Amino acid sequence: MPRKAYTWIFLLASLALPPAQSAATHQAWPGFAAGLQIEQLTVPASNATYGLLFDAGSSGTRLSVYVWPTRVFSELPPALSVPLELVYFSQRTSPSLDKPGGIAALQVLLGQAMQYLAGVSSPALFGSYPLFLTATAGMRILEETTRFAVMEAARDALAASPFLFNRAWARVIPGEEEGVYGWIASNYAQGTLLSNASTGAGGDSSGAVSVGNSTYGAIDLGGASAQISFIPPAGVDPLSNAYRVGLTATASALVYTHSFLYFGVNEGTARINELVVAEWAVANPGTTVAWGMQLAHPCYLLGTPLRLTNYTSTAVAPGVMFNFIGTSNATECSRLAATIMMRASYCLTDPKPTPVSVSVAGVVAPAALPPAINPNATGSTCSINGVYQPPLTPPLLPGLSGPSGRNVTFYAFSFFAYMWPFFGLPSGAPLSQLQAEVAAFCGLDYATANSTFYSRTTLPSSIPQYCLTGSFGAALLTVGFKIPADSSFVTVPAAPFSYASGAMLVAVNQLAWALAANSLPASAQPDGRAVVAAGVLGGALAAGLLALTCFALLTWRRRRVATHRLSSPRHEGGGSDTPYALQPEPSPAFDGNPVVTINALREHTVHNSRSRTQSELQLSEVHRDGRSSAGASPLPSQRHGSA
């Protein structure tokens, strides 16, 4: 039955959630990590909605299951729904989606989700639990037709599940979107995402929710890409790659973010291996390259078995496999890792230098580009390969004796969560301690490293790789992102963590609301202003409708009188003389249970849809240039584009 449309104008100015009554019991799937419960809160079992998010990365797929209070619109302003509890966090399942067996691995995770949820919920409710899949850099590096085919196969598998799914909810997300999700997830986990003046936690003088005053930056080191996202210090105007991230009507922030494709730990270390081959080729011109050729490699430990060091070249000698002989040379390994950060690239956002003359084909002319920066320069505005990055420390403003504001501090996760415990580092260790631990490890031989570090990893065969990956990680942070080595700017979580909770937070708040009753109870009103606003709006709508009705009736009467006066016998038989009368449609019955949809991060209007159902819900794609199109949800607030 069609429903009458009602509209409320409101502000999302509260994060308050109904108090828990009796908590549901959530247990992790046997054999898998229980995961990180990012808020120490529980959700009543009778009021719980679950959602699934598959993180399809370059090295495999991981499932996260979240639970949050069912979205019932019963107060004004409505609460912001958040995935309060991460209740299931699987190990990454190999292979990745694009590899043989990748779709089958996805189906295995679906089966595990069904079995887990059947233990804490009812299978009859599965159709109301939304399911999302976000594919990242492993899919971004694929050729377009291959990527499309893989994603279609994944959508087919998800559509066959009993969960609520729209094909647009499985997609390859842009790197910058992944970075922003990581920023949201990091600050939500740390409790720094939002603040409210009325609770003494910041905010503005009106008590409205605002972005926290002491947010963290986020560094996500995946397999094929790395993302860095942060709010620049006070006094810094970002010149590029800045996105307006809106969380509520009153809470938004300008966040710098950039995604570096091929700078994930797998692709980055492969580039170090390729550099070893390239430097050998330069040093040995004319030497015939043969399959299985042995080359010295400073990032592998002395005595490492060749079966653990083979590498197939992709650029210098495409398709040729080399066997690396480890030399345990920490200094040379550190140099190689720093080299691939390409800090000597042109930085076009630095202040314009004095033009220099260069010789091009024997002709002296001004250089078309400024000279390359010093790779060790600290004052450059660029990071990796000439990409702009705002400074991490506040500037010295005129009239002040020192910097105003705070330094940028980071929450680093994904592969860093494996690197830190392997090297025995505390969560907030300075990067100089990481460098020292990596250098000490790289100086060991294979046998010593195996016996000493065997208990620090669940994959002993990966031990000889940690000189290579550790050197790359340290160089990424200190050389690539220019984080001072003697600082404690980086915190690494002790529990499993990813951008997924940020993605789910955004997605959940674009799902439908259900209205609890025909009208909002008086007790749900935060103060008299909302009641007055609703009364003014209702009165204005009623007055407008009355005026429109009177005008239509007056027009009808005038036309009827005119028709009567001009009537003649030839008119009487020529058809109806009924005037153009306004015939209002009968109001459809209101069944008291409308579905109210809300886009909490873009518009602040609640709609009572005539025929929209949950199965029709979909998120909206927001491109980097700020235009929206049909598709799935990134952060809608990015519609403002880059600053």
C-alpha cells in the first residue's frame, strides 16, 4: 500500500545510543582471531543488526562481521549509527579474488559467516543483514577487462547468499577512499573521531558534535599499496590531495590523503629485488643472463636456502628467475630501500627556485623543470616520487616564539601490526628503535635468526624475509613519509585492525531507518527548538496547501460561471461543459510503519519513501572530482572534491 510522504529537517548532532539492556553473547569462529572490539560496548540481543564486510586485498580476502543497534528512528535528532562491536574477524583467506580458487575462498568465508551468525542470531533475519565487498590495490593493478570479470564473479557469489546484497555494494574502491576509511577507523578506535562540548570533550560553544581536536593520522601498509591520511597541523594550508570528510551536519574535516600504488609490502620488496638485478646489470654490461643465475643480495641473510630467495624479474630481464645469495648487509639493504622511495624526483609544489641552465642537444636553455631536490632535504613539500605532502609539524607563525599547535601523530596498521611484534617493539616505539632492530636482524645469519625468532611468527618460512620487509617499512616511514626517526609520532595497534570499520561506519549510515511510531514522543525531543521548528514547518506546509486549494476552487468557479454565460444550444450537445476542476486524490491510508531513509553524511533530510525497500538500497559513488553517480558508497562528503 502506498504511504504518504513526510519530511523532517534535522541535524545529526548526537552520538548517544540507547543503553544496553541484556547483551548478546558474541564468540569468534574457532580457529580464527576474535578480532578487535573497537568499543567496549554491547548491543542488546533483541536490538542487534549485523553486517558483513569482505576486504578483498592483494594477498587474500578477510571477513569482518559487525553488530550495531537496529536503526529505529525514534528521536530527534536521530543518533548516528556506528558498528559498535567487531564480533568476527577472520584470518586472511588465500588466494586473492583474481587467482584460481579466489572465488571459492570467498564462498568458504560466506559459509563461515552463516554458521557464526546462526549461533548468535536467527537465519530468518539474514535477509536484513547487509553485505559489502571492498576490493583494494590487488584489483587496482589488474587490467580493466580482467578486473571486471573477477568482480562480476564475486558479485554472483555474494548474490547467491541469503544476506541483503546489492551488486553495487561489491566494488573496487579508489586508493584515496581506502585512505579516508583508514583515517575514520583509526580515530574511531582511539575515541578521537568526534567530540561534543556538552560532555566536556571539545566541540563548539553550541554543544554540537565536531571532529576531535586531537585526531590521529593513518598509515595503512597493505600488500600492493600504502595509504597516508591526516589532518594537517594548524596554520598549514594543504595544496593538494585534500578531501572534505563530513561525518555529521556539524562535524567535518579537511583530510589530506594519498595512496601509493606499488608501495605495499609485497610490491615494494619486489621493486627492491628488481633494483638488485638492475644494479648488477649495470655493473656487468654484456654479461649473458641465464635462468637460475645467482646474485648477491644484501637484504637476505647468510645461509638462507635458495628455495626461499628465488625471484622472477619483471623489468630488467622479464621472465628470468634469479636465485639470491644472502650477504646480511644491513647498510646496503637500507640504501636500496631508501632508493626506491625516489625522493630525488622533481617536487613541483616546492617554492619556485631560480631557473638553471641545462644543455639540451648542445643548446643552452632554461630548464623546463626545477632541479631535483636533495634526497635528504627535510624542508621539501614532497614525499615519495615528487608527491605533495603537507608538513607534519606546525609552522612557526609570525609573532610567536615557537610553533602553535601539535605535531601529526599516526596510527599505523596492516603489515605494521606484524612487523612491530616480530621485532619486539612496544606500540609507541620511536622509529629509530625500529631501524636499530631491523639493522641488528639483518646482520644475523639464517640459522641464528631462525632459532632466535622462531616463536615470533606463525609462519617460520617468512623469517628470512623480515630483513627485506623491515628495511622497506622503516624507509617508507622515515624517508618516504618524512617522519622523524627520533620521534614517537607512530603508534601501532596490538590487535588486528584495518580500514574496514571506517568503511562499515559510512555504509551503515546510508541504510534505511524504520520509524518506531506514528509520531515522535515528546520525550524524544532534545529541547523546545526542535518542536518549534517542526511546528513552524508544519504550519507553513498547511498554509501553503490551503492557499493552493482556495486558488484552485476560485479558478474553477470563475471558469464555470464563464462557461454558463457563454453557453448556447450548439454547446449543449457538444460534450461536457465540466470545467478544469482540481480533483485531489484521496489520501492513502497511513499504516503507521513508514521506512525513513537517511544519508547521514550528505543530506540531512529524512524521507518517508512510497515504495522503497531495503533490497533497493544502494550507496552512491563519489568520484575524486566530487560528482556523484549511481554506484556504491565512498564518503559522500567528498562531493566537495579536493581542495
